Amino acid sequence: MALQNALQRVHLASLPPTTLMTGSTTQATIDAVDLLAGTAAGDAPAVRTRLSRMAMSVLLFAARLRREGAAVLARRVSGVSPIPVVIVGAVAAAMRLDETAQ
């Protein structure tokens, strides 16, 4: 993803970004974990506002994928399940919450 982002910014800057949902999903996850961990204390209202906007776009994007069957097609073509990614994300979030609780 870093290579894709760099290529986009350096060589294809005049074109729309190809990693928009990746960035939105990443930021929404960071914001959600920061709110749960209490690390967004001073910025909590701004973080909540940003999270609500991004969460809606992520949910609508996911709904569109489901409707069109793209997620199922991608899984069958690549043979990769999204479940391990969700598990790794949940473990990382739990570690972050545990770290801030200490």
C-alpha cells in the first residue's frame, strides 16, 4: 500500500487517489481505538466527528461491495479470507487498549 500511495502522489498526482478507502478505513480504526482507549481526550469531539463521517463512508462502501458481490469474487479469485485481517486488527486494538490502561 505504501508503494501504491507513493506512486499515486509522485507520478499520478493529477488523478483521483486509488487508496481512498484504505486511508479512510485506517483513520476510522485509529480514531475508534483512540476513543475506546481514552487517548483522544483533548480532541475527543473532533475525533468523534471525523469518525462518524468516515464510518458512514466505510459502511456505504462495504454495502456496495456486498451488493455487487465484489467481496465474494475477490475472495474466490485470490483465495484470501478477510477473517485473519479482522482478527489481527482486533488483537492490535486490544493490545492498544491494554497498553493505555496500564
